[in-house]
Amino acid sequence: MGTSSASSELTVIAAPAARAPLSLRGEFLRDQAPIITGVLILGVVSSYLQHGFLVGGDRPFPLAGLSVPLWHLLWLGFWTGYTMALVGEATGIFSLPYAMSILRFDNIHVSPTNLIITAINPVGALLGFRRAGQWNLDFALWPSLGSLIGSQVGPFIRVSYLSDPVPFKALVGLALFWLGGHLVWEITPWYLRKRQSQREFTERFRARARAQAAAGRLPSGIPAGARIVTLERSWRRIRIAFLDQQWTMSVPVLFGLGVGVGVVASTLGVGGGFLMTPLLVTLFKLPMYVIVAATIPFVMLQSLVGLFAYLLVVPALTGRYDPPEWAFGFFVAASAVFGAWLASKTQRFVPESYLKLVAGVITGLGGLLYLVNYFVPLPFRI
Amino acid sequence: MKRAFIKVVPVLPFIVLALAALVAAYHIHRYW
């Protein structure tokens, strides 16, 4: 998330802060199971409505031109949602190259299909963050408004200039290389040394969690009732506070980020959190616990606007209609919601540095192969 | 049971990644 880029860490620790804690099973049944069941039902219904039969197995996806059993799509959503949420990202940037290179779904339809996944994947996290106080519409507003413009542009670039898989994969390769490099960079001592503000926030968070645990309560690092509050709001800047820290941000920069990331993300067919999160960290020194208040609504809105553009705006203005494989998107998204939720429950037990290194190297190498293939065709299809 | 679970959780992402590689290899073998 993400999610997009949703660091699911907070869902775990913060969710019990606002209300009486639920058991793991109770939380899953109340919050996640209805979403997952609903999305699975949407997958079945959309398959019949779009194609007249249930796709999967021996019945290929007509638009994607591929045969794949449904269990593989559910597995794809689960493992990408789980792994990426553990490293603070969302499913889309992993499920896209997997769909293109392993499943061989690499025509234009893959981009709007992936946007279905990125629109639904962060829903569970959004509910958790909102309940926990990681929610501020003033902060989320400007990047989201930017995406209303940016995400209308991307689909035109995709259908007009990047309809061929090879250059499109090269662009995806660039995004993967950036993400892989960033994941590895995040565990280096140089990065950790430069992030003083974030480190202070995390240390205070952990100290509170330890105090809560010592008092026999659930180890929540955020006091009950804590909220991201707006201290100042104008056309020029916005000032927000969370706990005892404040951040001032330029509104035009937030809006510009929304436009720029929206263009790139909707061109690729991903949520955009992989770009938005590191940019917000770098520009405004925000901790991940606050960033999710903007990135999750941004990723969801960006994905919906991009999807809308692929479905209505691009066909109206160019005559090209490239709808998504709805069922493919819904089936992957359903299990991605579960994977991201499971990640939020187990993240604190997982050695994050090793995982970021492994995920970063895999992602970076995959991106490099796409890029190399653009300049020097590889002897195998990628 | 709980102790075994606690031991498995830290390596779970790596198990999941290894399984993902196996499933991808199966798909390539079966469908390409």
C-alpha cells in the first residue's frame, strides 16, 4: 500500500489503542472476512457478466489470453500482498511483473486489471488506520486532488506510446529498479543515520509500547485517542501534528506530487505508493505512521481514477477501449487483502532488514532484466 | 504448538518467497 504503500506495522500496534482489543480471530472475522468474501463474490459475478462463464483452469481469460487456475491467482495475491506489506509496500508493483513475465499477461489490459488490485488491496489497512487515528483529510486532500489530473494522463500515454510490451516493460523495469534500490538503501547505516526525525518518533513509539507491556496491557505505542490533527491550513501550506511532533508541508508541492506520481502510476497500472512514500519521507521528513494517512487514500483514489480513465475517458477521446480482466483483478485482490492483513499481524516478528535485502535484490534484478531487454534483446522471453 | 509457531513466523516470508518461486516454476513448466 499499503499497501500501497501501506506500512502495515501500525495496523497491528495502533488498532487496539482506540477500542477494546479483539482476538485475532474476532478481528479477522469482523474486519477482513467480509471484505475478502465480498471481493471473491465480485470476482465470480464479474466473470459471468464479462465473459458468460467462470474463467480459470481450462477456460482461459479471453482478454488476457492466458490459462491459469484460480488457485494460482489467489496464491499470487496472497504472496505479493503478504511480502510487500511486510516491507511497507503494496501488492501492485510485484503483481504486475509477475502477471507479465510468469503468467504472460502483457497486453494493455494488464494495466487497468492491476489497478483493480491496487484499489482494493489497501481497504483493510485503511479501516485499521482510520480507527487508530492515522487519518487526516487535510493532508490526504492535496495529493489526492493531484491524482485526479495525473491519473487521467497516464492511460493516454499507455495506450498511445507504450502499447508494445517491450518498452512498457522497460518502464516497469525502471520502477522496479528504483524500488529495489530503495529497499536496499533503507537498511544501510547511511540512510538510518540521516533519518533523525523518524528515528526519534520510532524510539518514542517503542518506549510507549514497552511501558504498556510492562503495565500488563497490549503493547500499543500510540496512546488511546491519538489523532493526526491539522494546526494550520491554507492554499500555501499545511501544518499537521501527531503526538508531540509537527510537520509543515507546501500545498503546491503536495499537489504536484499527486499529479506527477499519478501520471507514472496510472501509466504503469500500479498504486504509486512506491514513489509517493519515499518522496514524502525525503521532502518532509515524515514518519511512516503519519505518511499512511495520505498515501492510502491517494493510492485508492489514484487507482480508481486511472481505472475510470481506461474505461471511459480514453475510449471517449481516442476510440480505444481496453477494459480490465475484472475477475482476474478481483481474485488477486481478495487474497492480497488477506496477505496484507497477515503481514500486519506478524511484521514485528520478522527480521525486516533481511527481508528488505532479499525483496530489494529480487525486485532490482527483475527491473534490470527488463531494462537490459529493451536495449539488448535477451535470449529468453521476459 | 505456540512455541513452534513463534519459531516459524520469522522465516515465514522466506518460506512464502521460496514457495512462490516453486509455483512460478510449475506454471512455466505446465503452461508455457
